[in-house]
Amino acid sequence: MKYSTHGVVWLVVYALFILLPLLALLTGSLPPPRDFWTEFSAALGYSGLAVMGLQFGITARFRYVTEPLGEDVIYHFHRRISLFAVALVIVHPAIMLIVHPQLLAMPTGIDAIPWGAVAAFISVGALIVLVITALWRAELRIPYEWWHFSHIALALIAVTGGLLHMVGWSFYLADPWKRALWIGLTIFWLALLFYVRIIKPLFMLRRPYRITEVRRERGDTTTLVMHPDGHEGFRFRPGQFGWLTVWGTPFKITGHPFSFSSSAAATDGRVEMSIRKLGDFTAGIPDIPVGKRVYLDGPYGAFTIGHPTDMHVLIAGGVGVTPMMSMIRTLADKGDTRPILLLYGSKDWDQVTFREELEALQSRLDLKVVHVLANPPADWFGESGHVSADVLKRHLPEPYAAHEYFICGPGVMMDAIESALSELGVPMSKYHSERYSFV
Ligand SMILES: Cc1cc2nc3c(=O)[nH]c(=O)nc-3n(C[C@H](O)[C@H](O)[C@H](O)COP(=O)(O)OP(=O)(O)OC[C@H]3O[C@@H](n4cnc5c(N)ncnc54)[C@H](O)[C@@H]3O)c2cc1C
């Protein structure tokens, strides 16, 4: 994984967005001082709210922000920082209730409960449901689309409740400019949401794509060939991915991410995605009619070919071969001569997606393909089982740290390869991973 200066700059901007509103509260006219724990708890609440609001920006898919780090790193950060924000927001009332147990005294009627407290209650409740459904979506068997919709709704409820609670108490908001600061922040968060859900889809609506070919591949996989319809399309780098909407408009809450599998050297805006059947959405892909209008949002991701003189070691499991295919096809189109080693794990010989094309590409490139089959046929002399540290050692020339590695496949395989590379002394800066699950 590569962390560029560009990425560090964005992290600093992010930290400023969190800390500046907090520091601003401590300037100008201040309310009468309270005990340490009360003030500390208030600071936690304000910080938690600022972090939560910025989550709308983190997941807004701003290419300029996500590209230097990679989308998976951004989502990983989103998950971790969200848990941190939730911890801050929950510890805030917990400290208050410990320090001021009288707050627990039940008011005489519902009307007697301050609305700021009601807002806090709703906000914390929404946050708890949000965390539970995010952490245990699979175990709770919540379909991805439902989960995605509820995730956005719960986040909105939590942030709105938090803001109302802050205004209801308004302890640090006596100065008009402090109120203006928080109103400004709120407008900024809403603008981010407006951009993601209205402006960007409008832009995509004006730049549709047409399916020009639907190609069946080995391994329950279908390749969609798409051309821009009435515009020039976008350029991508081999290994990147895009969000595809097939049924419905770009205003639909959930798009599906797929790597581009075609050559990035195509000049007519042509884009291909190779999609393996997994659930509801992917099951419908083989039946898409040629001529259908679809929408693409992209390109995204930092998983792309590296230094031209390094040997490229591509390690793929199953459909994780798609970004590798884009890299190989692009290098072939460009007449690139760098050595490439593809270690490719599949279930069985018949399921090896792109098998024949990879065979043919070996004559156009300095490419060696090593197939690793989980269920090899009786007369198989090649590698069997899974791509592992032993397989790596058998086929990699030394020194291992001199090559660049690209890994994409099932999570278990990727974890095993990453630890094998670290045991072989390959520094993190020399390997790149693309995970097919953000959750
Ligand atoms: C960066 C990236 C690149 C990918 N590239 C490819 C590719 O080239 N070829 C390929 O076959 N698959 C690829 N995938 C996986 C693909 O996105 C999922 O298999 C597909 O979205 C599953 O949808 P479904 O409704 O058929 O399955 P479901 O059964 O609904 O979902 C199966 C799992 O896929 C994930 N998923 C489902 N919908 C989404 C969504 N809208 N956004 C994010 N994750 C989702 C969830 O973890 C879910 O549990 C990629 C995933 C990522 C993150």
C-alpha cells in the first residue's frame, strides 16, 4: 500500500476539520467554568459530533481524496473512526450521568423532559443500531441494499439528533460567531450529502453507457462490454474499478463496485467489467440485453501497475483476476517488456476465467502464468491447493523485495499472502492489495 504526501495532506485537513471547531469553542466569551469531568465530557461530545458529520465526506467518493490512499483504505478508516466517534458520543452522557446523578431523576411528565435530552437519546439510540447493523450485517442476514439504505438513514438521524442536542443545551454557543461556525459546518455536511445523492447522479445521468456485448466467460463469469453513449467516457488506470448501476437510475442508493477488466489503452472509451455470479445483482448480469443503458461512476482506487523496471508479481484468486487482466492487457497493448509473473488460484481447470487468452498473451509479453488448482484433474502436474508462501517461494526469483506485488482474491488468501510476503522480507511499500469487500 502506498501512502503519498497527497494522502498525508488530506489526513491533516481532516484533523483540522475535527479540532478547529473544538478549539473555537474555547475562545471568545466562555460560560461559567464547571468541574473538569463535565468539561471533558462536553469536549468528547463536540468532537464525536464533528467526526460523525465528516463521515459524509469520507464516503462521498471524491476521487481527488480517495485516489492517493485507495478506496479500501478509506472505508477501513471510515469503519475505525466511526467506532471511535461512537465511543466518544456514548462516553459523553455516561460521564455526565456519573458526575451529575441527579440528571437521572425521572421528570414528572413527558413534557418536563428537555427536548435537548430527547434529541440526545434519539441520537445515541440511532448510533447503537447503526453500529450493531454495520458490525454484524452478515450474521443478522440483512441484505446489502437494505443495510446500505438504513445505514444512511440512521447516520442522518444520529447527526441531526446530536446537533439538536447541542443547540438545546447551547452551553458553549453564546457567541453568534460560534453558532455561525456550527451552522456552517452543518451546511457543509448537508452539501456533501447533496453532492453525493443529487449532483453526482445528475452528472452520471447525462453520461450513460450502452452495453455493446455480453460475453460468457469460464467460471460463472460474464463480461459486460460498455461504450459511452453521447460522450467521450473516462480514462482509467489498469487495476482501478467503477460503480455500476444497471437497473434504475444513478439516484439509486446502491451501486455495485467492479474492477475494469479491459485494457486501459482503449481510445474509444470502451470499458469492460467481468462479473462472477454471487447474489441477486450479479445473478442478473448474464441476461442483460445488448443495447441496455447503464451508468458508471469511476474510476476509483489506487490498485494499479507500478514502476516500469520492477518485475510485477500478480497474485489472484478466483474473480480477483479481473484487475490483473486489465493490467496484462494494457501492458500487451503498450508493448511493455517488464517481466510479469501471474500466480492464479482457481477451483478447477474448467473454471479458469480468461484461460485461453492468458495462454495467448504469453507470446506477446514477458509473462509467465502459474495456475494453482484447488481441485486438480488426475493428470495435473502443476501447482495444486491454494496460492501460499510455498508456492510463492517455488516460483519467485530472489531477491523477493526487488519485485512489486499485486494481490486480489478471497480475504483469507490475501491475509495469508500478505503475511507470507512480510516473512519473505518484502516491505509494505512493495505490495498492493485490492479487497473485494469494504465491509
Ligand atoms: C473494489 C471492488 C472491486 C470488485 N470487482 C469485482 C469484479 O471485478 N468482479 C466481480 O465479480 N466482483 C467484484 N467485486 C465484488 C462485487 O462488488 C460483489 O460481488 C457484488 O456487488 C455482489 O452483489 P450481489 O447483489 O450479487 O451479491 P450479494 O449477495 O448482495 O452480496 C454479496 C457481498 O458482496 C458485497 N456487496 C454487495 N453489494 C455491494 C455493493 N453495492 N457495494 C459493495 N459491496 C457489495 C457485500 O459484502 C455482500 O455481502 C468487487 C468488489 C469491490 C469492493
